[in-house]
Amino acid sequence: MLRQEGQLYILDLGDGENRFTVEWMKEVDAALVAVAEAEGPRSLVTVATGKFWSNGLDLDWMLAHPDDLPGYVAAYQELLAKLLTLPVQSVAVIQGHCYAGGALFALAHDVRMMRQDRGFFCLPEVAIGIPFAPGMSSLIREKLPPQTSHEAMTQGARYGGDDALAAGIVQASVAESELADLGRTRAEGLADVAGATLRRIRTEMFRSTIEKLRTPQGLDLPEQ
């Protein structure tokens, strides 16, 4: 899942739906810890292959394990908090659909870029009957312009690459043939901005959101 190429750490989410299963989250958590504990100039690039970048939380598992839901949500929100406090710059290279919990994970990165001709960024929680937990809502508001966060959260709007760029969700929308190289180039240019000072700036910058993400929260699920 995690490999190093020079100053870049490449977090490869996979080639399936890349849902946040229990075991998958453990792997991602270990990868983020490894990047955080490394030394020297470095940056993180998060990639995937296939139709999805990430299709979000494992809703089927959540519905089948209601007693385990608090721990599951806490583990997921800790991943978001870890990204927000990472002492390196992070770039999400979104080649496919990026939905729900996957979209929040993308928002926790510093830079996001999308494939221009395929894939949607979407927060569909209003349509599937799952309200955002406080930390999740705070993260969206921190990362998106006010009108975009309103539209994305209350209407479940879908954004293709160009629409996401216009809405301030991503910083680039390019052809598939350019996407991977652009992500690497952007991340390489940010590798020197790493270390304890960056972490301290992040921690203060996102203090309220981080505190909410690390506060135990329930998550209302739709009735079966």
C-alpha cells in the first residue's frame, strides 16, 4: 500500500472500491504513521487505479455491526485527524469516483487534483440518510468555499473534474495522461516543506476540527 520513491511516499489505495473496511483502515493508519515518523524532505501522494479513488465507508459492515460502530467511526475519524496533522504535504490524485467518506479523506489532503473526463466528487450523505458527524462537517467547512460546502452537503451535488475545479474543491483538473505526472511534480515541489513546524502550524490551524474528530461520536445510519 505504501512505497517510497525518492522524496515521495506513494499511498496506493488499490484498484477496487477502496472502501474503509476495518483492515484497510489499519493499513492506511500504519502508512500515515510511517510517513509521519520518517525524516528529511518528503511528501505524500495518494493514488488509486480503476473506476474508484474511494467509494467511502463500508456501509454494509456498519449496518451489520451496530455495536462496533463507535469504534469504527473513531478509527475513520482518526485517519482524517492524522492527515490534518501530518508533518508533510499531501496530494490526492483522484483518477475515479470519490464519494462520501472517500471524499472527506480527499479533503483532508493539502492538494487535490482530478481526472478531467471521468469520475465524480460527491458527498451523498443527504440522499442516503446519514447526517455528518460534527468533525466531518467541520472538515468540509474548513476545506471548501461556503457556497460549495452548502451545495455539496445539503444537495449531494456531483462534481466532475472541471466542475470541482470551478467550485474550489480541487486545484487541478487534467487529462488522465497528465494526472499522475502532475501529482508527482506538485508533491516533489512541496517536499522541503516538512517537519515539526508544519505539524505545529497544522495543529493550530485545524484545532477545532481535530478536537471534534477525536471526540467520540455516534453516526446515525439509515433504517434497514
